[in-house]
Amino acid sequence: MKKGTLLSVIVILLTGYWWSTMLSGCANIVPPSGGPRDSIPPRLVKATPGDSTVNFRSGRITLEFDEYVDLKDLPNNVLFTPTFDVNPEISVRARTVTVKFQENSLDPNTTYVLNFGNAIVDMNESNPLRNFDYSFSTGTSLDSLEISGRVLLAETGGVDSTLTMVLHRDLSDSAIQKKRAPYLVKLDNQGYFRFRYLPSDTFAIYALGDANNLGRRYQNKTQLFAFYNTPVIAGRADSLLLYAYRDSTPATPAGPAVTPATGGRNAVSADRRLKFTTPTGNLDLKENYVINFPVPLRTLDTARMKLSSDSLYTPIPFTARLDSSRRLLSIGTAWTPATRYNLELDRDFAFDTSGRQLLKTDTLFFETKSLADYGNISLRIRNLDTARNPVLLFVQNGSVVNSAPIRSGFFSQSLFIPGEYELRILFDTNGNGKWDPGTFFGTKRQPELVVPISQGITVKPNWDNEFERIFQSR
């Protein structure tokens, strides 16, 4: 080999080595991608017997899909209508879901619907086959009548999609408490429902909360419930509107343990000391100063309390009222804006039912809000039926924080707390200023209705806030 040729080869090899070194130092080695995530649900390829079969005589149904499948949360997804005394057995293996009926569980000349909800999912990504159903008839034809409508929450005007709709052939009021309903459907996300494949018949219709846990019966006053005033005929009811309510409020769990309003005591002294909590932040000029006692008071001597607002502790008149639980003590007076107050409590001013009292005289300090902390509000609601006793509700975080009758269609108030508010209209049928639930047994009185106003308001502090909103009735 010639020297020139050998030198060229060496240069080429060294150059290649240099480039490979540079590339390995600058580039990240990335493993090949697995491709986009599978988002396609399973697809039914074969049903045996076929969907919508008549003269059904089989003891089982097999559903074959185009991929491996699994079953999720069957109790909260699957609905059989009409219902069975003992539900069919549902199993899955590879690509096949099997439904096996109990012997002699199918009635003659009856159309059945098996709604799987979102229970059938693919094995890899759990993509659900949504609202999949299968129907068949043990008679010569499929029933084809329908009943449809919507359910709204009476107290808020909102929707609870967990409710279950039920139909009873037994039109007596007691059936909803004592019998299992033969026909069931779930609400969609907008509160709509649709019963399909119904026979020609007349039904009582209801909406139930906690339907699975309570045997699909109305058995608890804290359970959401709705009823239609009259029986409905299949095929002649396509836009029913029901309003769900609770007859009583569910009990709330106990809150965290309270601590004394002031500290610095040792453990033994603190255990013998009267415990209470006080408000945080500056006091609203329209509110009372409320002391909360975790243990009810046995005695209260308001003469041993003194309210003042200056450095000389000059007494000012006030009212003190203990609520019926004897836990909440409300202190009120004509509060002055942006003022510091002193509430002096004598050691013997109160004893709780455990015999605790203050270990020595205590003074609580608090300040009131300034006028600049508030806004003025003027709000006109157009298209409002003022003959229905409308009450304007201001809502924050799902709770009503302010309300006022608005029979003129106009609301105005100074010293309004700034913030963002949803607006609702309560039609106060009995004129007591608050929402009242319905009563089914006996009087069959529907709940009072609350209708949201689509656009809320934002009240600014130290500002004249003027709004106009249009009410759209349902």
C-alpha cells in the first residue's frame, strides 16, 4: 500500500471516530415510542342470541367483543328491567361476557332490557363501552313504548346524575316504600331520563337517591326523592319534569375539637377552664359577635360582662342572647366602623354543664370592618313573576349567604360584602322566607322551587355596583 493511501485511510478513521464521539456526547438516546394511547372502547362483534331477539328461550347470553374486556363496578352500573328477584350471573373471560339467568326467572310475554352502563371496559386502558344495552322478548314482539323527562334539584335548580328513576305498576303510595320497582333507568349528566321498551300500561314514577343501598325504595328522609303528582301512561309522557328534595338534612359529622380562646395555661388548669371559640377576622357591621361553647352553658350572668370601645373601657350598651342549644352566645350593639372593641368577661360570668368557669377575668379584643370594606349594590331582575313570592338568593361555594324578598323585581343594599355570587330565585309558596321540601305521603305537596339565574355578579368593595339580569323560567 502506498504511503498516501495509508494516510488517507487513517484520516478517514480518525474523522469518523471524532464524529461518533461528538454525536454520542450531544444526543440523548430515546427508546422507541409505544404509539398513541388506546382510547377506543371495545366493539361488540357478535351476540348470541342476537340483540332484539323475540321468542327468547335461552338460559344465557354471550357477548363477544373485538378485544379482551373486563367488568367494572357491576352493582352501580348494571340495570335489569324488569327487575329479577335474583339477578342473573354475569362473568367475563377473554373477549366474551356471559349472562346466565336463574332457572324459571324469565316471565312469559315480557320484554327485557339489560343495561350495562359503563361496566364493560377494555383490558389494557379501561376504556368503557358507554351505556351498552341488550334487549330481548320472551313473547312474539318487543314492547316499544317510552316515558322520558328530566329531574332537577328543587332546592338549587341543579342536577344530581346519581339519581335512579323507577316505575311502579302498583299505584298505591306505599309501593315506593315496600316493593321493588320493576323498571329502572339512570339519569344522564344533564338530569334527563328515558325508559324504553315499555309495555302499554300506567305507572307511578319516582326518582330515588341512594337507590342501590336502600333496595331501590324510599326509606330514609335524608334520601333524595321526587314524585310526579299523577300516574303516567307509557307512550304518552315524553317531557315530564320532576323536582327532587330531601325531607330532612343529613347529619353532619362532628367538627374538630375546639380550643380555648386564649392560651398560656398549663394542662391541668386548661382542663378546668371554661372553653370557647371566638370569630376570626374583622367583625361584619351587620353581624353579632358570637362566642361558641363546645359544652352547653348551665348558667350565664350577663351583668358580669362589659363591652367597651375606648382605652378607658367606658361601658356601652349591648344585648347578649344564648341560643336554644345554650352553646352560642350572640353579642350585639350598633357597631361603629373600623373600631376596636373590648369584651370583658368576669371569671364567674358563665359555668358550663361540666362545672367549668374562667380561672380569672378575661378580656376579648376584636375590630369591626371599615365602610371601605363594603360595596353598595343595586340589582334589577327582569321577566320575574312577582306574584309567586320570589326571594333572591346570593350563593357562594354552594351555600346561601344572603337572601331577600324581591317582589318588586329590584334589590338594593348598602354595606354589602364584596365577592363573587351566584344568583337564584326561590319561589316562596308559603311566604315564610325560606325553602321548604315537599311532602309525599298524605298531602302530596311538591317542594318549593329554586331557579338559578344564568349570570352571577361580582360586587367590588368601596364601589356603587349596579347590575341587571334576566330571569328565564322553566
